[in-house]
Amino acid sequence: MRLFYFLYLFFCLYPVSAQLSVSPSSAGSSFLYAKDLVLYVDGDIHLEKNPNLNTEASIYLRQEAQLIQGDKSSNLNSGNGLLSVFQEGLANAYNYNYWGLPVTDNSGASKTADRIIYEPMGKTESKPAQLSSALDGKANPLTISRRWLYKFVGGTYADWEYIGDDFNLDPGLGFTMKGVNGTNLTIVEGVPNNQGNRQRYDFRGLPNDGIINLNIQKDQVLLVGNPYPSALNLKDFLIQNTAITGIAYFWDHSDNTFSHYLKDYEGGYGAYSPGASAYVPAVFQYYDESADPTGNTGETGQIYGREFSPIAQGFMLMGKTNGQVSFKNSQRVFKRENSTNSSFRTQQEVIPRLRLDVAFDDLYVRQLLLAFRDGATTGIDHAMDAKTFGSLSTDAAWSIEEEPFLINVQPFEAEKLIPFIISAKDSTALKISIEIRENFSPEAIFLYDAEEESYHNLYKSDYKTRLEAGNYENRFYLTFAKEASAEFELPQEEEYDSELPESIGILYNKDLRQVEIIAGEILEEIQVFDLTGGLIFSKKIYENKQYDYFYTGNLREAVYIVKVKTRDNRITNKKLLLKK
């Protein structure tokens, strides 16, 4: 048996960049076993199946190992051999994961799920998963219920198409599959197959490669999946595909669902926007027998990393025009799964962002995200603004061109009024609060009520009111400019001088990107606050100095409060606008 085992260090220093052929020899099986590394092949790959079932595959990708191939227009990979790659689902027998296939079934037999999805038995050994018509799948032995295998192309619930045993999916198309019940404690690479609701699957087939095209129509929703045995740069994929809105929607679910009846499902869709470099979590909803949402469960999904799509992850796309969705090798990337930017169910660029929580009767919270980019517009921008996927009868959204959006990306203008759409099926208590600010510190954040002609500073407290049933499209706005500085009060223990003493100068040197302090007394302490009162910088001065400075190049453009204290207890503060 010929075993090619590549160490991570070796592959980092000496990447292979050539056509790859792996076939058995007269001595027995031949295979590559890649562990926690990237296997790069510039050309095509030819694989021939090994005769020994325990080492049947030609390439094994283990512990986050991934395969990337050079740019080409089509899949030139060939042979009857197999690539084997693990991936874990995060669903019990009652919940769905959305999947894609990283390999193509090259068995030549009827196309069923058990020809491509296997149960791991050891480092190289796996056996085909069993298929069952029972409602529940099982972990041991791995048994997949064929009753929950569907694909989706359309716009309504009726467009879900049953796959069952006809598992002849085009590369790039996604599918749904429910998880399994029970546990499977078979240890492979130090980890059990399933300790509970986290089943490991072995996908086996010929690796997908090259450009993969799928048709899409305007306003159509398409379930797709990462078609490669490597991570996908989802940000690049969404930006480059202009026939879609540029937003990816991910199904998320409650772990407390233990029924196959649609009316008992608890889940919803979160949205990832590459333009906002952020993900807005799903709001979990109840559904009726027609799959129409009937209300919220009071539970919201988590914020997961989405910038890079892991192997086999599925997600929804919306068509903007008639055209094609294209997956390309240039979008492939070696990225291990993590909660920051790559998670199967679980952004790196931190642009100014604001998350608001809009709560109704303290039972249901809709999270809305506002992000700021110089290249954005106030209209609908490709791969930036994320339309709401499934609005509730009582709900909140940003209003962009009079349509509801979860994510709103636009240039920052302090005086601009940014409108909400708020609807209430019944009389409800409304609360709007700041969930989190990221790289964003405006002087104030106001909720403007056009009916009351009032401004409420969300820095100071949450906005609360009661709404009667109805639609409110021209009443509530967000803005950042209503006498914000006058309403701001810097946290303080001492009494501040109302005017800066003539003996102390606080000057901003833009050329050197520093603030300089010149005093007639000995300096003791310098502090810098943002306009929420948050401490940004603090420096104790122990020498007998009447001059000091601090660097501002690491601060974003904004207004700050500089507080200076001298040894004779003179305390002064000055507001400075720092521009780069």
C-alpha cells in the first residue's frame, strides 16, 4: 500500500502545483491523507478507486484539510476514484440543515443519497449511510430519512421539490436534510461521530472544480450550496454575482423543536451582507400548515461568522435579474471554521455599524443593522442592503424605496432622517434600543417621532411607547443631529470649569496626528472620552511637565472630549473634532 501523508509544515513551505493522478498499484491501495492543511492542485485530478474497501478513497481530507484547484472554465477531474471529506451537521432528527455537495457522484449507479453520504468508521474507512422512509433519522448506524430531502427554486412554499431517492443534483444546488436522533461514539481523529445533535458525515465522490453556473430569474429564490471541497469566499461570491441581490440568507432553528409537524417548527432566516460585512440573526417564528408565519417564538438566533462559507454549507439567494449564478475557483479559499468569520451554523472588516433591537411587548425582538460606507447610496445597493426574508404581521424594518430591509448600508450624514417601517397587528408596547455599536461613535443617536415632533436620545435611555394596530411608515426615523452636544453630559466626579483657562491650551495638530497640551501649571492627568462618555485614553503624568501630547492616528474621525487635570486640581475639558 502506498500512503502519501503530508504534514502541515511541509505543505505550507512547498505547495504542490501540478496535475495530480492517484491510482492503486500492484502492491495495493494508494491515497493521499491530508490533515489540517491545504492541498493545492493547479490542473486537473484523476482518481482511480482502490480495491480495498477500508482504503477505498484516493484523497482523504481530515481535520479541516481542504482542496483548492487553479482557475479553469469547467470540471476536468476524472476517474472512478473518490475524495473523502468530513462535515458536521447541527440538527436533530426534527430540524433541517441546508447543504450543498462538495463532490459529484461518479458511481455510475442510481443517484441516491447513500451513494455520496457515508458514515465514518475510521480514519479511512466509511460505509454508505442507510436510507429510511421513517420520519426520524438515527445516529447509529447512520440512517438518513429520505422524507426530508428537498431542493428549492421558486418563490412560495409550494416550490419546495421533493428529492427522495432521485439525488441527481447539479453541482451548486442546495438541498435540505434533517439530522438524526441518538449518539454515535465511534472515535475518528480523536472526535466521536455524534455526541448528540452534531452528526458527522463523510461526503465521497469526484471533487467538484471549475466554473459552476446555475440559472436564476428575477424575484426567484434559489437554494444553493458551497460546491467545492474547500471554503468559499462568500463575500466575493455575492459581490461578483450581479444577477442576485448580493445577500445570502441562512436558515436557523431552535434546538427545542421535537416534532415533524409544520405548525411546531421554530426557525427563521438570518441575512449576511458583504457590504455591511455583517450578519443579522434570524427571528424564530411559528408557522401554520401552509408555512405562513403565525407569530414569533420570542427566541432569536445567534450571530454567526458568514464571510467564508464552509464546505457543504447551503444558503438562499434572491434573483435581481434573469441571469446566472456562478461559482468559480477564484472564490475558493483555505479557511478553517471559526465563530468569527466561518461557521456552518454559527466578517472581519469592521466598518462603522449600529445594531438596534426593536421589541414588541417584551416578547419578540427584531434586530436591525445600519452600516456606513462612502460608496453606498441611500437606495438599494447590490451586496449591501438585505431585504427582509419573511416579514411578520407585527414587525420592524428599515424603509428603502418603501420596502422592508434588515440591513441598511448608506453614507454617513448626521442630519439625515433614516426611516423605519413598523407594523402592528394588535396594540403593542414598542421599545427601541441600541444593541451594539462597532467602530461608530456619533455625538448622539436620536429616535425621531414625526407625529409627536420629538427627539429621543437613545444614548440616554431606550425609546418606549405604545402603538395601536396599524402600519407606521412615515412616523419613526433615526438621526444623529438634534442638539446632540447640548444634551450630552460627560461623566464626572469633579466640577468642570465652564471655560477653558487661558493658562491651558489643548490643540489638535492634524499634520502630526496628535493632540498637544500646553499648560501654565504642572500636568497630572490626561483623559479622552467619546461622546457616549466612554473612556478612550488615559495617561498619568508623573514628571514635572507643562507640555504633553497623545497620538490620534489610531482614533476614527469623530468628536471627542479631552479632559486635562493639573496638580493644583484645575480640571478643564475641551471638545475636539479629529479629522484624518
